[in-house]
Amino acid sequence: MCSSEFCKIDLKGLKEEAACLEFDLDDDFFKTLDGSQLEHGALHVSVSIRKMAGFFELLFHTEGFVVVSCDRCLDDMDQPIATENKLMVKLGDTYSEDDDTVTIDENEGILDVSWFIYEFIMLAIPIKHVHAPGKCNSVMTQKLEELSGTVRSGEEEAEAIDPRWEALKKLKV
């Protein structure tokens, strides 16, 4: 389970040059985020933090699944997630996100990684997500085939070529 407080990392308070944190995310994680398009999932996130001269390098390794709607039948399906992401963080005057570097307030030194993790998950979801062949809702698949443009009635096939186009073809030399 992950709340906003759980996903905050005190970078200024790190004593060692390297550290590793682990998060197990479930439905509660997605509920705590404002504007989240996902509601369900189970993910394990490992964050390796390396202190460098003036920077912190955070490496995120995320594995698990999220629940998304199938594009074909609209039923829920588990979408596997496996992603590696990198985030560079530095301490500065005010919070800002420039290019691939995030600057956090030097006085506070705390970085909330919950939204970054969410964005990494969203980027790992393919644009098209459909069930494996034969796993879609059969009722919805049948209805889709009935309403598909590829199925035509006999009347439509008889008038396949518009007579106006036929007349224009005769003008071709």
C-alpha cells in the first residue's frame, strides 16, 4: 500500500552514497493520486538512488500489472508492466522540472516520487491493448462483427459501384 507520505524520499537526509527503496503499489496508490486514469493494479517498484557530485540519480525498476479496458470488447484486462526509468534530481532554490532533471528545494530536500512512478507506468502501457485471441467477451465480439462495416447486406453489394463513377470511367481515354 502506498500513500503520498510513503512515496516521499528525503534526499538531503541520505547518509550513504547509494541507497535502495522498495514500494509495493496496489489500488490505494491509484486512489491517492489526483487525476489518475488507472484504478487497479499490483506493482513492485525498486528505486536505486546514487549520490553524485551535485546530483542524485534515481533508477526505477517497475514490474507487475495494471487493469485497463480492452479496446475491442471493453472488458477489464490485466496489462503486464515491466519498465526501467531514470530520473536525475538536484537541489536548488525552487522546484522545477527542466528536460530530464528535476530541481527540488534545497531547504526541504524531499522528493515525492508518486507522480513520477505513475507517469512511468502510463508510458509503459501500449497504445493498443486487447485480450489474447479468444479471450474477449464473446457477446461483445459478436455484436461488433454484426455492426462492422465489412459485413454488407445483399442490397449494398448490388449497388457497389456508383453509376456516376461508371459514367466518368467512360470519359477516360
